[in-house]
Amino acid sequence: MELVRWLVIHPSLCLGIRQDEKMTMQSSIGMTGVKTFSLDRVDAFLRDRVAPQAEAMDHDVTLLQQRFAELGARGWLGLRIAQEWGGLALGDREFRQFQELLAQYSGALAFLQAQHQSAGSFLSQSPNRVLQAQYLPQLAQGAVAMGVGFSHLRRAGEPLVKATAIAGGYRLTGTIPWITGFGIFSEFIGAAVLPDGQAVYGVLPLATTQVASGTLHLSPPLALAALTATNTVTAELHDWLLPSEQVVFMRPAGAIHDSDRRNVLQHSFYALGTAQAGLAIVAQALPQREFVRSPHAALTQELHQCRTAIYNAEQRSVEAQLQLRAWAIDLAVRCAHAGVVVSAGAANGLSHPAQRVFREAMLFSVTGQTTAVMAATLNQLAQPRSPDSETAAQAISLNLW
Ligand SMILES: Cc1cc2nc3c(=O)[nH]c(=O)nc-3n(C[C@H](O)[C@H](O)[C@H](O)COP(=O)(O)OP(=O)(O)OC[C@H]3O[C@@H](n4cnc5c(N)ncnc54)[C@H](O)[C@@H]3O)c2cc1C
């Protein structure tokens, strides 16, 4: 019951998101005019359908899949898909707010749908009209669910997955270390590197498949501490044939690094949402413990500053954006930790909300990580935070022993 109560108080209200700001995001879009998107509607859905089951959704694949399908039924799985294909073609700002809002309620749902929305976004940029017509309208509704497996392109050195051009397509061999959504997504967009450094992206089945010409073997879902129900697997490809008809697009050598530099802040919105989830747990302790008030207010204020800076950082330098992302990661971890601390020993229970949020903060510290993000995060964590003797004196004066 307590859990429901703190989630009913929408955490973003604590951060001063103005009602008029929320209202202006409302729009009525779509081919038929029947689809509408507003953060208020998303928020209401999350409160009713996700908040009461957020802990179960972290482990229960069926439940997570049901809620994912419910997003699709509302037209919210095609947010990055063009309207001509039945999507809502949401702008960057609204999409980021959507991601942030989801992360406040369930990291698993936020992360799962993000993979599918990435697949929709990739296909929307494809020159392959046949493939677009085959998939995009279905992806927009969630009738077909699709993941992605391309983050290995970030790794330096020998490519993890190599492609060789052959008549009618490409042969792929290698290891894709991360693909989320096994058992939920039927396909994924994988990526492999050609000898000249170009990357080919194409649609592959998200199932172990053996054909005469080659194999695609998936591992069992990895035993991960966070977002367990999202079922992340590894794929081994051996001479897998990717026909030209299944090719989404080609990217020049190093394109992923350019894209990462343009999208430094992209993953910050999960961290901002997780920070709010942590603070909402802290807020539950306010009525019982007066000393929670000041740290809660300080973290809320800092989060408000960080959030405002991130939403207004579009024109700032890459270095400044890296610092902001690192700040959001650090803040998510601190707010989640504060949620653990006010929950005391109970936070060690595997099904405690503070435990889940803490694990999510850990995960969102590294998703979409690049070397530059890794370095910025470490520098942020290494900032000196010596104890403030005034605070200690205050605790003593409050006679909290
Ligand atoms: C649970 C989970 C699910 C995921 N699901 C997906 C998915 O569905 N699809 C997908 O595409 N990705 C997925 N990812 C990948 C995710 O985005 C990656 O965590 C992220 O890209 C970092 O990659 P990595 O963990 O493999 O680390 P690495 O690739 O090993 O390292 C991250 C970056 O740091 C650099 N680096 C590594 N070590 C060093 C070092 N010592 N010094 C300097 N630089 C270094 C690398 O070159 C790279 O740029 C998932 C990750 C997790 C944890």
C-alpha cells in the first residue's frame, strides 16, 4: 500500500515541472487522427498499470510483456516512427520526457521499450521502402516487437562481428554481446563491420536459428542483477546470411562515434527518472522523520538544476554535455542510495522498491557508455566530498542519538 501511495504523488511535481509545460506537450497526431499523446495520459497509465507492479515487472517476463503491449495499444511504441507509417514522430524533447517518465516508474519497461523505439527509429531512416512497409506500421502498434544489437560497434580493435559482401547480401560472423528482449521481441536489428570499416545494419530473427548456410545461436538470458525480466542475451553468428532485402542501412566507418558525440545526453533521461524514483522513496519517510526534510530538499533542488541544465544543453559543447550526463548518473546513484538509506535494512530485500531503484541506477550508469562517458563519470565520482562539520554538529544538536 505504501508503494502505491508514494507513486500516486507524481514525483515530477516535486521537481517543479509546471502544469502548463505538461499541457503544451499534448498533441493529437497520427494518420487517422485517432492517436493522441500527452505526458498526462502516459503518467496516468504508469500510475494505474505499472506502479503497483513495478517490483514484479523487474522479474516477471510475462507481466513486463503485457505492459509493453499496452504501450503499443496506445500507439506509444511508434514515437520515433514517421506519421506516414502510423507512428507519432514525436520531437526530441517530448521523447526525452517520455523516457524520463517511464524510468520513474519501471526501469525494465523504460529500457525494453527504448530498444524497440530504437529499432523503429533505425527503420524510419532506412532507404529500404519494402522493409519499412513490412515493419514500421506493425512496430508502431507493437504488433511486431523488435530489439537492437549494435553497441559492440563502439568497441575499439578487431570488430566483434564481421561482414563479408556476397552476391545478394552479406555473410555475418562473430559475437553480439548484448541484445535485450529475448522472448518478447521476434526480431532485432544487428550490425556488423565490413573490411573497409563500413557497418551494415540488418534485420535478424531473435531466436536460435540454424539453416543450411549458417547459424545464429542465442545464449540463455544472462543472469543480470538489474532489469532481469528484459531478458538480455548474447548472439553467436556463424556465416549468417543477411539478404539485401533485410538490410536496413549502411553506415560509414566510425559513424557510431559521431552519433555518440551528437547524442551524449540521450541516456541521461533514464538517470533523471531513476533519481526521481529514489527521491520519491525518500519522500515517504518525511512524515516520520524531520531530519529527512533538509537532505530531501537539497537533493530535489540539485536534481531540478541538473534536469534544467540537461534539457537546455542542446547547443552546449560535447565536453559540457559529458559533464551533465555524468552529473545525472552521479545524482541517480545518490538519490537511489538515499532511498536505500531511509528504507534501512528492509532495502536489502530483493523485492523492496529501494533495492530495485538502486539496481536500476547501477544499470543506467553504464548503458550507452562510451570511453568519454566512462571518463566523465569517473571524474564526477572522484569529486572530493569531505564531511561537513556543521552537518555533524547539527545532528548532535538535534539529539538524534
Ligand atoms: C543489461 C544490458 C542490456 C543491454 N542491451 C543492449 C541492447 O539490447 N542492444 C545494444 O546494442 N546494447 C545493449 N547493451 C549495451 C550497452 O549499451 C553497453 O553497456 C554500452 O554500450 C557499453 O558497452 P559494454 O558494456 O559492452 O562495454 P565496452 O564496450 O567494453 O566499453 C564501453 C566503452 O568504453 C570503451 N572502453 C572499454 N574499456 C575501456 C578502457 N579500459 N579504457 C578506455 N575505454 C574503454 C569501449 O571502447 C566502449 O566505447 C546492454 C547493456 C546492458 C548492461
